[in-house]
Amino acid sequence: MHCFALNFPFNKLIMNKLLIISIFFVLLYACSSSDKNNDANTSLNDSIDYVQEITMKLRENPNDPELFFQRAEAYQKINKIENAINDLEFALKIDSSETKYYLKISDFYMYLGKSGKAKAKLEKCELLYPKNTEVLLKLAQIHFFVRQYNESINYLNKIQEIDRNIGEVYFIKALIYNENGDTTNAVRNLHVAVGVNTNYYEAYVLLGLLTANDKDTASLDYYRNAIKIKPQSYEAHYNMAMFYQEREMIKQAKNMYNYIIEKVDSTSSITYFNLAYLSMEKDKDYKTAIDFYYKALQYKPNYFEAHINIGFCYEAMKEYQKAYENYKIALDIAPNYPLAIDGMNRIEKYVTERD
């Protein structure tokens, strides 16, 4: 019998998540349709009122670019990004020398997945202000995002000629080195990044990931530093748990997973899944494992891997009908999935031989 084990592959999952957060976390926050620090409905209503208020002012001052900029920011809060872009285009027609208009409109284009238009706006701004490091950094980010690594490096080098103390420069270089399989230089650049910015959360998390296979426990120190900066960090806590799990430090892994559920994210399906897996695989405590798997399903109903392992647990407990039902559910969600088919075939064989 084979159960569905989730171990190392999730490091890659977290890595992908980290890349998105690290490069565009400011943009994604800026383009959020609600204010997380306030009641969402109140924030939405206030933003709509603000849009109307600025619209009235624009009727009196139709050539004021700052009013168009302010309305664009109001539009972003109600997730009307196309409207925001239109207002910023008007602002740039009135005043094509204002850097923040270029920066903001490029963020909105990136949010819509229009990297070419974002790059074009920033390149126009670069012609006006060739030594503006914020503009150069965004261009480096965009080139990295579209996998134009040489172009990204060129912009990063330009920034370093102007200012060698910008942590994001070394972080993006680390990402590029890592993409090219050069972990040594990736780690070296990350060390510089946290040297110039001791509160660089993303750099500490990535350092933890890239050193996780080392024989020492430096990876844990990097995650702890990340947690000091962001105490509610899911990525850092989860990766610490995985660090323990991969080294068969099961008690520590369980403690960290339980901490995540109690203090960080009580809806994390993968955390419940991993607790279930440890109960099933290491403790042979199938009832506890089933409870955790159903918790995972509560927050991710189509989690077919959970159904497969529930089937395995029931099979180990010789409750073949329940095992078969869960293998069947898994197969309904993921047609032709081998482990589900194998499980159903085994149950049919058991029942036939028993009868």
C-alpha cells in the first residue's frame, strides 16, 4: 500500500509563493481592493464617496494632474484599476515630468499582467531621470519577472553605481543566481541584502530555503530572524516545521505545525495534512490522522490527496467500505489518479477473497 506523502515538494511551492511576494508585495498591497486594517465595507463606501468628491473637484479644475492622481488612488481601493489607469494617463498628459505618476501607472499595468506597457512607462521616466533608483529598480523587477535576466542585471548594476545600500538590488540578484542554479552566489547576495537592511523579511526566508539542505542548522536561524520581523509569518513557521520533519525531528515538527494552527493560520489545509501524515506514518495513529485529514478537507474540499490518505487509514484499520468510498471520491476529483485506482483495486480484491 502507498499513501500520499507530502514532504520536500512543498519547499518548491513556498519558493514560488515567495518569488511573487518578494517582487510584487508592495504592488499587491497597493492594488488590494480593501483596507485590511479597517472594516471592508466601510472602506469601500468611503472610497466611493471619495471618488465622487474628487470628481466634483475635477469639474472645477479639469487641468489639475494631482486630482487625477488622487482619484486613481481612490479607484484602486475599489478595484477599478482600468479607471485608475485612465486617470493616470490624463495626469501624465497634463504633467509628463512627475515621477510618481509613472511609478503608479506601471504598478497598475503589472497588476493587470501588462508588463510591456509597464516597462514602456518606466522607460519614458528613465529618459527624464536616468539616476532615479526607484524607477531603475522597478525596471529590474519587471525584466526579472519576464525572465530577461541579463537586462535585469544591467539595471541592478546601474543602481549600484548610484547607491550600493539598496537591499532589493542584492535580493533580485540572488533570485537570478538561484534561477541559474548558482546557490553560492545567491546566498552571498542575500547576506549582503540583510546586511544593508536588517529587517529584510523576504531575504531571511529565502536564505532559510536555500540553506535548508546544509548539515548545520543555520536555516532555522534565518527563519527565526524572519519571524522576529513578522511574528505571524506563515512561510517562516511552515518552513521551520518542514526543516524538522525532513530531519525526522518529529516532535519539533508537530509542535511547529500546532503552533501555526493555534497562532498563525487556523485554516491552513496543508498544515492539517502534514499533521495527519505524521500521525499516520510515524505514529500509526490512524484515527487521529483521519481527524486531521478531515480538517484539511474542511478548508480545501477538493483535496484529493487527503481522501487518498483517509482511504489508506481506513484500509489499515480494515474498514474497507469507508476506504473504498474515499478512494472513489479522490478518483472523482482527480480522474485516472493511480493511487486512487490502486486503492480501489486492492479493496475489491480484499472483499472478493474474504467472501
